[in-house]
Amino acid sequence: MLKRTGDSATTQMSRALRGEVTRAMARVAERERLEPETVREEIARGRLVIPANLHHESLDPRGIGVAVTTKIHTNIGGSAGRSGCEEELGKLRLALKLGTDAVMDLSVGDEIGEIRRTLLENCPVPLGTVPIYEAVQRVDRVEDLTADGILEVIEEQAEQGVDFMTVHVGLLRDHVPLAAKRLAGIVSRGGALTAAWMVHHQRENPLYESFDRLLEICRVHDVTLSLGDGLRPGCLADASDAAQFAELDVLGELVFRCRTAEVQVMVEGPGHVPFDQIEMNMKRQQEICDGAPFYILGPIVTDIAPGYDHITSAIGATMGAFHGAAMLCYVTPREHLGLPDAEDVRQGVVAYKIAAHAADVALGRPGARDRDDALSAARAKLDWEGMFKHALDPQRARMMHDESLVNPEDVDADFCSMCGPKHCAVKVSRRAVQGLSDEDGGARQ
């Protein structure tokens, strides 16, 4: 199926194992304030990945793992009913402006290929896909899928430059009855498609049976595998159940097979999880998957807030990152309700930048608090421009400040509409401190 050319040591992992510090490793080290050798060692051990397809020429590499800052990931992509290239390109540009570290194209429908090509041409961060979506688009029914058909899509996307791919390889035929006992069943789109195929054909997961062929494609193009959690819990009642952990055990097996093939790999995780179970879930994954980077959705810590799930999930995301998750998949306010628009993307990205940053500050990552301190120094001086400069979303901060002014001419004033000039705590305390200084000076004289 594939003809390898040149040196077979093409992946970041294979080169790290041979002692080489690649340009991508050096760039990640520079970005993370780490020694290049530290980055190389972490990749060689499988605890850090740099999704960097050999064909993605415009890529500015990012590292994902416990040794570096927490990354956030933005899902975009059109649906069969709405959105197309221009709208998704707009979402991409907005997510990049707000600081996303990776993007996944979840497009379904007739424009899958066109949207993916457009995004790849304009995406300097790692771009991922879920290949089964396109494979299903090429057949009349889910049941018509074949391993060859899925692998054909994977190879085509790898040749185009896709950096990482979610594959639901760990969901096996024996797991489906476990999921049938759940309140919410299987909520992963790729997981549901795979389960339906296995039940219809009474056969094992086709990608599990063809995993070595999948690894060969990834090795040639240096595609990072993201082992999907097809049985992630879709409600609190299903969290940490037998189905979820049965799949996780298989993912642990697959991590070792990826490493043996020198293919970079990360593992996807839950889902809806009560707050008190998040730490246990993070530690269990680290043990079973031997420290492979954990890439989590939320977790969403309550089921009752449709329209606000960027908040319910960001709460869980901070906890997850603090206990070892390497990348956070954002959730938007429209989760469970519909396809996100640009405003949903803005709110989701900012919520997750906050979650990741809060974890990095708590973990003492090098330089993590520098931006906080710079903004606080500007706030102490009532320097609005300085505050906007260091804000996660300067445009939104400036808009809210200016809109709340009683008099538009006060836009540069050293107070805001909350307290006004007379009751401003910063100004009052500044006078008090100055008074103390005057008293000390008088006493010394």
C-alpha cells in the first residue's frame, strides 16, 4: 500500500530515540523555556508529542505533554446542514487570534475535502481530523464501511498534511453491551459509527484488526495518533463506568504498540465527569497509558447547564490539567445544542485559555504568571491600555470598558464606571499610601 522513500526514521519519536534534536524540538524548547535535550528525552519516552506532519509546511510546532504548558484545542467544521469554507475559515482565524494551540476539522457533509484543504492552507498550528467522517461520506450506509476504505481516507489525509487523527480503535465488539447499560449510551459520533458497524457485521473493530497498517501510514508521514474515547461518558450517571475503563485498558495496549512502531500517540479522555472523580480519572489514565499525553474534553462537571457548558467544562478542565492532562478540548456554549458560530468559538477558546492558564499558574510552569503580574501592574497604575494589552481578549475588555462609561469623553480617565472618580479604591489607597509616606518623612525630619 505504501512505498517508503529515504530514511525510515521519519517521525519525531524515531529521531528522538536516535538522539537527534529536530528543528521542531528546538522550536518547542524555545517556546516552553526548556532545554532542547529535555524536549527530546520527553518525546523519546512517549510523554510528549509534536504533531507535525512532514507535508504541513506552514506549521509552527507545538508540544503536548506534561513537561510543557497546557495546550487548548478548538473544534470547528461544517455540518451537513449548514456552514462552509468561508465560515469555517473565519472561525479558524478567530481561534488563532485568541491563541488556540491546535485545531480539529470535524466537518461532515459534501464539503469535507474542500473545507479541510482550505483550513490546512491557512493553519500554522497542528490540524487534526476524524477520518471516519469522510469514510462514511463515501458510502451509502455506515454498514458499507471497510477497513480498506477507512485506511484509504487516512492515507489521503496524511498525504495532504493532517498532523493528528482521532481513531476509535479501542472500542471493541465486547464493549458494546457494556455501553447498552448506560443512561446516555454512546455519545461519541465516531464511537457510535464504529459500534453500529460491529453490531451489524458481528465482527471486531476494523481498525483494531488493521492497526499495523494504520501505524505504517502514520510512520511514513509522521501523523500523531489520537486514540479516541468512543465510550466517553455523555452524562454524570455514566462516568467512570465499566465501558469507559474497558476501552481505556485497550488504549493502554495500543499506546505501547504505537511506541514500538515509533509513532507519536496521545490518548483522549472524558467527557461528563463529576468534579470529585476527575483526579482519579487523570491518574488512572497516566498509569494505564504510561504517561502518554492525555487530551480531554472538559470534563463537564454538571449536566444541567445547556447554553453554559463552556463554563461547566472549564471548571473540570482546570482540575484535569492540574492533575496531568496535557491538552484541553474546548467546549462552547452551544455544546449539546447545535453547530457553534463565531461567537461560540470566541467564548469557548477564551474559557479554555483561562482554564489552561489557571492550571499552569498553579503548577508553577516557567513564566506562567508573567502576564498576570504585568496586567496587575497596569491595573495598579490605572493604565487601561496596559490592561487591554495583557488581557486574553483585548477587544472584549476594551468594548466592555468603553460601553459602560457614563460620559464617552472619560474613555482615558483614571477610573471606571463601577466606582467613579470619588470612590475608586485604587486612587483612594494610593492617596493613603502617599499619606503614610509623608508621615514617615515628617517623622524622620
